[in-house]
Amino acid sequence: MTSLFSKFEGTASALGALVEAGGRNPFAVVIEKPISSTVGLIEGRETLLFGTNNYLGLSQSERAIKAAQDAVSKYGVGTTGSRIANGTQSLHRQLEQRIASYFGRRDAMVFSTGYQANLGMISTLVGKDDYLILDADSHASIYDGSRLSPAQVIRFRHNDADDLHKRLKRLDGTPGAKLIVVEGIYSMTGNVAPIAEMAAVKRETGAYLLVDEAHSFGVMGKKGLGVAEEAGVEADVDFVVGTFSKSLGTVGGYCVSDHPELEMVRLNCRPYMFTASLPPEVIAATMAALEDLADHPELRTQLKENAARLHAGFHRIGLNASRQVSPVIAVTLETLEQAIPMWNRLLDLGVYVNLSLPPATPDHRPLLRCSVMATHTAAQIDQAIEIFRQAGLEAGALKETVA
Amino acid sequence: MSETVESVSALIIQKLLANPKVPRDIDGNCKIMEDLAFDSLAVMNFVMEVEDTLDVSVPLDKLADIRTINDLAKCIVDLKNKG
Ligand SMILES: Cc1ncc(COP(=O)(O)O)c(C=O)c1O
């Protein structure tokens, strides 16, 4: 008889090899406890956190902690219900209004995670005769949304507005609406979308545009609204999807839009309807974090400076780091034989980053993915660069001459 | 321009052979993932190249049903005739 589990043999042997090569399972790192936004206890050691997506450090916001404590005492710990049944409390509507008004949009939908926000919006907005046009390097939640939708799905080359244009032109004359989906900052590589060019294609072809600002909200633009604000093309974006789990430091997802039909999406969107809503303390903490974000634009300035410092440092020591400066900085290595020992050495020496392995990386090469925070000090960044140099030399990813 | 399953299949094979890792003895009946050891991402990226040469877009949902080189060729010819 066929074993149910034989499909996992490939994963099991790959994981075995990974642990053998480096001594640790990179997918089972435990942060025993956070000491601050930038330091966590891992394997009993204080470790610099350079892989948490906690861009503004707001997971440790005093205001958010206080708000969560108050909400928990007042309302309890959970809602025990879906948004369209017993799971909407006045806090949920308040948060939706605040998010919508911060974006200057008509309305917002709050989901239990960003993953569900993409899954829900993408699968619900496009129907059988419609077309979804996705960037080739889209996040798993976007691909999964496309699989849940009945629409025809077409990929265009990553960040290539000409290719997007060409693929939309091929659809000239076909019935059905077209929805373009792009991300603001790509989560693995830190690549920033050329959103003004994408918006121009959208205008010319009459398509709709959804932008996932998961990694760019709180990070780019004057108010922190993301790449569309930074590029001055907010009016061309029909739907913004985002998450509370990165710059706002909590958990949850959202979509904001000026289209009044968003109200109808609520009643057709399975990942919104068939799951419990966020607990009151998370909603309260998120509203408080949103106030922090609005009140402290200097956090974004500091984040930019910190990202530039780490980026310059990596290039100075000779690492193949992302071309663009963004708070996501990926170091590309040539082989697993370099990447695995290097990632392990980094952790031994006190720096935690994300190890991303093919096929989850865009060009089949391994990445050491770093995320920078506004709350990192210059000394912490310099220390991380020095540890990268040492680990890179030991793993054979760097040559001695570039000290 | 009228492509046939044979001509598209030949073009796909020619493109595949440009990749030194692909076995030399492939034909239209080869299974793309199993016989050529392509993962799903590699398949999607390869199909993009074919799309550009033939000026056609193959929706991802159609890709799910495609196993052999000839399946892909047939799907592309159908899409071109429809358009
Ligand atoms: C681009 C992108 N979209 C959506 C998500 C999902 O966010 P969440 O963690 O809230 O599920 C993530 C993060 O994992 C992401 O990187």
C-alpha cells in the first residue's frame, strides 16, 4: 500500500542534508525571548535580530502594549466568531475606519492575517472570464489566491513594466476584466517595484491594479503609505493590501479601496467569512501602533539611514548584496556549500538572519535575507557587518583581500 | 503564420536543448517535470520564453494539465487558433 507520507521523503532528505552540513535546522530556530526589538535570546545567547520584518520596532511599542493590556481587561481575549457573524466588535470597525482614513480611502476590510487578505481579495475580485496578471516573483499568498480564483492567471517578468504591457496587449479584445497584482517591496530580494511605470501601463490598458504593500507600508512614502505614495501614483491603485505583522509589529491583514463594492466583497470572500476575527487586544495594539507610525515619521528617516549603512557595509566587505537600498537586504551566495555554513556561523557569532533556499528564491541561488530596523543602533549594524565578514571568510564566501 | 503541434513541439525541443543540463535525446513524449527534472518554477520560467517566441500567453491554470512537450505544444496551438 502507498504510504501517505512518501511525498515528504524529498523534504526529509533535503532537511537531513541541511542539518548535517550546518549542525542546525534553520527552520526550527527558537527565539527564547525578545530582550528588546533588536536583541533576542537564542540558544541562551543574546543575538542581534536582523531578520524579523519588525521594521520600526513596534512589536515592543509601549503605547501598543498598554493598549493591548487595557483591551484585554475590558473585552477579554477573543471574539470566537467570524467578521460576518458574531466576530465584529466596535473595535474592528474602528480599526477599519482608521486604516482607511490613514490611507485617505473610502473603506477598509480587516482580515486575520496578511496571507488571508491576499488570498481573499485576489480569489474574490476576479471571476471566471477575468484575468489575473501577476509579477513572476509574487509572494506565496498571491499565488495561492490565484489558485483559489477561477480566473485565468498570467505571469509577467519580475518588475518589468514593458513585459506587463506586452502581456496585457496580447489580451486586447478578450472579454473579462484584468487585475494586475504587484508588491511594493519584494519580500525575498528587497527589490522595489517600478510602480509609476506599472501605473502607466494600467492607465493605458484599462486594467485594475492591486498593490501588496506588506513590506513597504510604514517604510516608504511621506506618511509611510508605501511605494505608491512615494511615487505619487496612489490614485492609480484600486486596492492596497497590507499586513500588520511587519512595520506595525502585531498581526492581521487589510485591504483599502475607494471602490464602494468592497462592501460586497465582504459577503463573497471566503478567507474573510470562514475564519474567526482578530482578538480585541490585537486590534487595540494595532490602532496604537498606527498612532506611533503617524506620530513618528523620524522612525522612517532612521530606518532609511540604517538600511543605507548596512547596505554600504555589505558592499564594502565585498558581499553580493541587493542593488537597491531598502530595509530588506538580500546577500546572494553562489552555492549551498557556502550559504549553510555561513548562516550557521552568523548565528554562532550572534546575528540572526533568514536563510532562503532554492526553489523559494528567484534565481535558484541561496540568499541570506536581512531586514533592517529603525531601532538598530549604528554600533549594532557595524557589529553585524563585522560578523558577516568573519562568517563570510570562514565559509569561503569572501576572500581575505577585501578586509 | 500557422503553427502546428509538430512545429511548436520542435521549437520547444530546440529551446530546451539550448540548456546544457537537458538530456540530449528528448522528444515530444518526454514529461517535462519527471524526465527533464524541472521544478514547477523552472517550468513556468521556461514557458515564459516559449510564450515570447510565439507571442502567446499560456494561463497558469492550463499549465497544471500539461505533462509532456507535446501537451504544451498542443495547448499553445489551441490558444493561437482561438486568438
Ligand atoms: C509580500 C507579502 N505579502 C503578504 C504577506 C503575509 O503577511 P502575514 O504575515 O500578515 O500573513 C507577507 C509576509 O509573510 C509578504 O511578504
